[in-house]
Amino acid sequence: MTGVAADLINSGGRGLGLNMAQALAEVGVRGIAIMDVQQELGDKAARELSEQTGVDVRFYRVDVRDGPGIGQTVRDIVDHYGALDVLVNAAGIAE
Ligand SMILES: NC(=O)c1ccc[n+]([C@@H]2O[C@H](COP(=O)([O-])OP(=O)(O)OC[C@H]3O[C@@H](n4cnc5c(N)ncnc54)[C@H](O)[C@@H]3O)[C@@H](O)[C@H]2O)c1
């Protein structure tokens, strides 16, 4: 998938979000921004996915219920990657 500058995944620390991040990395996106409320989980997911695939994967800790926080995070992501092309919403708790 060339031409995709960055994908924003919430919440990609684990579960469906992480699975989608892995799939996007495998098809060749240039960058992936993972958002999750859990710092350690997100740091680990971004580090491992980057090491496994060579894709520029970054983690941004934010709660999806925090509107201003989401706005700032999106600005930070666009500052780093230059654009945002795909958004995956996967935040939630699977019981
Ligand atoms: N797994 C499935 O097959 C499936 C099927 C249908 C629907 N769902 C729904 O999809 C959602 C995600 O499922 P999953 O299996 O990935 O769950 P999961 O519990 O494995 O992962 C959810 C992730 O969301 C994060 N998160 C939770 N609340 C957040 C918040 N307020 N802000 C930021 N991050 C937050 C968690 O930290 C976690 O990393 C759930 O609501 C689930 O009910 C899942």
C-alpha cells in the first residue's frame, strides 16, 4: 500500500487494534501511530512492531474520551508523519 503516509490506530496496544496495525505494516505503509490509554502496553507494541517490520511505528498515550487530548495527538502525528490517511477505531474493552 504505497502512498499511505501514516495510519492512526486506536487502540493498538493489544487486541483488534494491534492486529490491524500488524496487517497494515505487512502491506507496506510508511508509518503507524498507535494510540492507547495504557502506556507500557503501547510502548511495547510500538517497539516490537517496529523491530519486526521496519515500519516507523510510534506510540501516543491518550484516552479516546479526551477530545482536546485527541486533537493534540493528531496534530503531533501530522507534525511527525506529514499526513494522516487511514484511521482505525478499535478502542474498547473485550470481556
Ligand atoms: N475481539 C473481537 O473479536 C471483537 C468482536 C466484536 C467487537 N469487539 C469489540 O471491539 C473492541 C476492542 O476489542 P479488542 O478485542 O481489541 O479488546 P482488547 O480489550 O483486547 O483491547 C482494547 C484496547 O483498547 C484500549 N482502550 C480501552 N479503553 C480505552 C480508552 N478510553 N482510550 C484509549 N484506549 C482504550 C485498551 O487499553 C486495550 O489496549 C471492544 O469494545 C470489543 O467489545 C471485539
